[in-house]
Amino acid sequence: MKRIPRISRRVTSPLCAAVVLLVPALTSASLANADDGPGPLGVTVVAADTAQSRKVGALFDADRRSSLAGGHFCTASVVYSPHRNLIVTAAHCLNGSRDGDLIFVPGYRGGRAPYGTWTVRKVFLPDGWAKGQHEDSDVAFAVVENKGGKDVEDAVGGNPFVAGMGTGATAVTITGYPSTREVPVSCTNRPTSHSRTQQRIDCPGLSGGTSGSPWVNGDKAVVGILGGHEKGGSTDDISYSVVFGAEAAELYRDATG
């Protein structure tokens, strides 16, 4: 299990009635590579400090703002949105969080916040998670407040969020923050189908704290979130994600509406 769930105290926003699946055309680059290049598959290394890795950050309780080291518990990343203020993570990372309870620190390394700390102001959970913590609904969005008139996407950029992508259509790179380390790690591999609603990936060392890590394909799109089955996996070497379908697409529309 990647993350011990919090007790839910939140009523979620209603989901949009319309269902939109975003199904982009695959490029030759996305079929060959993921994220920053091909590299060895199934090997976990310390993530380089790049424009891509800076979009990924650690989640902390807000009372750790002045003392970040050792306090992160989950991972999140910035996704494109009209208001430039949206992050995506696993639903079980946000259980019970209230307005102002959490902060997001993109590009976090060694106790420092090089791109600032961003307060989580509004959480969007799918009905499947809010009503029963169903593992097939383990994805969530959160709005973070701006700082000095700038939004988080202005500070580090973002990635498209894509639903409807076939599992294993491309290799993906996972970047996340194990709770025992103060730097992010990353691993690239090709996901396989675990079930109709869950995908899995073989990557070593993705331990507690990496829940919520984005699965980024060769088109730089988020096509998975570490979570889902067994809240991300019962071992550190095999991880899972919900297959983004209609519910995830509706939730994104709700969060960006």
C-alpha cells in the first residue's frame, strides 16, 4: 500500500452530466519514448531537475510550511486548465482534507521549495470514491490558490490530462516522491492491463509517498495516476493506476468548469 488513507470528511462537487473522452492521435515519438527519452525500461533512478520534473511536486500538511524536510506524504502534478491552477493526484491522498489543510510544493528537493508553496483550496473527488472509496475511482483534482497574482502553471507549466488512451499504447514515465527520500525518483516502462478498469506497471522502489505520481506518455500527457488497486500496489515494485475513462473525464470537466 503506497499511502494510508485519511478519513473522508468532504462532500464533493457534483459531476458534469456530459461525458467527454479526449483521445489524441499517437505520434511516432510517443510510441517510441516516454517523457524525456527512451532510457532503460523498468529502472528507478533519482529524477533529474528538468522542466518536466518541476511540474511534479510533493504534498504536505499545511503546518509543515516552515519545516518541509521529512513531511511529505503523497505526490501530485500540475495539469493544464483554463485558470492555470489545477493539480492531479490520487483520491486517497486527499481523504478528509479541508480548505487550506494541504500545500503543494512543485520541484521539491532537499527541504526546499524552489517554485514556492501553493495552498490547496478546493478538492474534486469522483462519486465512486466519495461514496465508497472504490479503487476504480482513485483519482482527484485540486485547485491551488495563486501567489502574488501568479498561478502554479505560470511557475512550472503543466501537462495535458488525457482520458481514453489505450493501456500500453506508449511507455510512460512515473515521477514521484517516496516518503523516505527528499528527492523525486522516476521510472519509465510500458503499462499492461490488470483489468478493464486498472492498469499496472513494473517499476522498483515506488514506495509510500509516490501515490498520486503522474504517468506521463511520450506526448507529455498524464494518462495515469499512481493509485487504484491496493491504493497503488501492495509491493514497492508493482504499481497501479485507474484507467482514465468517462468518470475521470467528467471529473476533469468539473474541476475546470
